Amino acid sequence: MDDINKVNTNLSRNLVALYAFEVVSQHGNFTSAGEALGLTQSSVSQRIKGLEADLGVVLFKREHRGVSLTNEGLRLLNVVSPAMRQMGYAVGSLIERKSKPRVRISADFAFSTFWLLPRLGYLREEIGEEIEIQILASTVPPGLDDTDCDIQIHVAPKNRIKPDEVLLLEEVVAAVCSPQLLEKIGPIRSATELLKVQLLSLSKPATAEWQTWQGWFDSLGVTGERKRNYISFNNYDMVTQAALSGDGVALGWIGLIDDLLSKGSLVTVTEDLVSSDAGYVMSRSHTNLGPGPELVFAWIAEQVLATSLK
């Protein structure tokens, strides 16, 4: 512990000098580095001398027209430069977020495509154009330590919902296809008959919680072997487009594909609706202190509530 404290103390004392060291390395002389830092040539020189004294090594060879790195200086630069660049990006990003209000939403492809995007215009009108909305679609939620997303909307078990999270949609799934395909293969009298037809599948990462065809069949007590291999896709938009094109039967999440069902673009193949212990859960990070995340979070929750009351 004492060694760690000593390293931290040395790093804290020399952090400004390390930045000056990198700038001098870029410019090759103290005068130009001082102009870039807003310091005098002598002030920069003193900071480098202090850093060299603390480290016990010479970092620069003083030459007539400037300075050049020693071997020790080059080794230090290879470590310091990437770290300074990353810190610069991070600080710059935070400053930009403060000056340009932003709300970053992480949601899976299905929710992004079929729920968020159709309502994005209404959301913009509600919260104002000055707040930038970013939607990051992914098949899996960010890691628990990822605080760069202000709002997360992903399928998760309902029994793990925290007090500050909101259950947006319970997972209710039906078998759906285009009316043209149903006319061709139908009528389908039971879910068991779906084992004979072409099924469209959404590839499921190990950490994903959503329903699969196998889980859907198991919930209905359907046993037996499929007669055809799945046609699989890695995002739900592609699954839905394939179903609309008549390429097979897909699982349809009620609450997401309602518009396609009401328009008749997709139809349910059987009357079976399978519910699970999962659903779309919305959570938010509290690292962004601006009003945007709270406004968007509340707006989405209100929209879902209004839809459920209709």
C-alpha cells in the first residue's frame, strides 16, 4: 500500500510536467512548447528539469537548435503519449456534452427499429431541438460498468427489475408471417405444424434474454424435430423484412410489430401467444447531470403507459 501511495503522490506531483514533456517532444524545443502551453521558455525548462530530477533520468539531449529524446525519454513518451491522448479525448467529450446537450440511448435492434424510430419525431418536438438524440442499436446491452449511455432499453428478466427501472413491455410472442405465405402454406391448425415450415430465427448471443423458437415450442409443449433448418439473422429488422417478403414464419413481439399486424402486412399464423418472465426494461445512468436524460426517460415511460391504456 505504501508503494502505491508513493507512486500516486509522484504521479500527482508530476502530471503537469508530464504533459509539458509530451508537448516538448512534439515541438523539439522549449520555446515552441512554451508558446503552445502559454508558458515562458524558462518555465517549461524548469518543469522538465524537475521531472528529470524526480525520475532520476535525463529525458532530453540539449542541442544547439533544440532538444531530442534520450532512450529513457523515448520509453517514457511511448507510455505517456497514448495516456495523454485518451485523457484529452475523454475530457473533450465531457466538455462537448456540457456545451451540446446530448442523450445517448442504448436499445436493441427490435426496439430501436419498431418502437423508437416511428416516435422519434414526436420525441424531438417534446424535448426540443437543442438536445441531441443518439440511438445505439445493439443485440446485447452495454456492460454494467459502461456509463456512456444515458438510457438503456434491453430485454431482461422481470424479477431483476430495480426500483428505479421501468418495465416497458412484457415479452409476449406470436408466430407471424406474410398473408401471402399463410395462404400458400395454410391453414396452420396448431403450433406443432410449424415444425414442417420454414422458420426465420434471430441469432441469440449467450447474454441475451429474449425468446427463441425452441423456448416458444417448449412453452406450448410442442415436441418433435423440425423438417427444415432455420434461416437465421443477427438483427430483428432483417428477420421482419424476410417475413414480410414471404421467406418464412418469424416470432413477432407484441408491442413492437402491432402496426404491421393492424395494417395486415403480417398476420398471426396460430392463436398461440407465449409470455415469458422477461420484458423490455428501461434503466438510466445518472452521470449526465443535464435535463435531457430525465426528460427522455419520462417521455418514453409515459408513451408506453398511454399505449397500454388504449
